[in-house]
Amino acid sequence: MTRRKFLFGSCLAAYTTRTASAAAALNPDSLVKFVDPLPIPPLAKSSGLRPIPGQTSKAPYYRVAMRQIESKLHRDLPPTRLWTCGGSSPGPTFEARRGQGLVVEWANELPAKHFLPIDHSLHGAEESNPEVRGVIHALVSRPYYGHQSP
């Protein structure tokens, strides 16, 4: 056996073992279900009032930073990298009254370099654009007070 074949075989064996153990850990059927409590999102705290853009009235102002953290998503898995809003997953909860607006500043404090390779040939991923960008998805909850006409 040549040294090249030995090294290739050793690397292949190590890769196969690592891939097999990672695949077993990520197999949802091998993880015990319902062992971790569901995270309770923190309540966002206003830091005063600011003018609502395009209006003369003011509303509570919030600044929420998008940050990278490490967090365990299951007791039997190692911590994983998450990009979060406000340093928590899920992100913060905003309390508001009906008809009351909010002013939220989303601050990008994510790493400047993406941890995955980027295909710059894709539309929107050109080298002239920042590697790390964020899009906020918000769930707006409206309480139901009996029958409401559209």
C-alpha cells in the first residue's frame, strides 16, 4: 500500500465516521421529543418616544440589534449558530395597543463575513453587495373581539 492510498483511506474513513455520526445526531427520529421547554420570547422595552415617519405624532421607540449567538436547540445537540433579533430566538415581543404605532430600528450587528460560501453569480448576491444582510419577518397579532365587519 502506498502512502497516498493510506492517507486517502484514512481521510475517507474519518469523513465517513464524522458524517455518519452527524447524520445520526440530526436524524429527527433519533432525538427524544418534547424534552426541552419552549423558549419564551423576551418583552421588548421602549426607550422613549420618537416621531412616526411621515406623521406629526410620536410613538414608542425600540432599537433591536440583529446579532449572532450560539444556542442549544435540543438537549442532545451541540450549540448551533443563530442569527437573532435582540439576541434571543425567537425574537422579542412588542406590546402595543390597537391604533398605537411603533417605531423600530433594526440594527445590523451581524458579522461582516458570511460563514457560508456565497455564489456571487446569483442575482442579488453580487460582490458589490454586502455578504451579510437581514430581512425582518414580523407576526402581527390582532385580538378577536367577537364579530368584526371587514
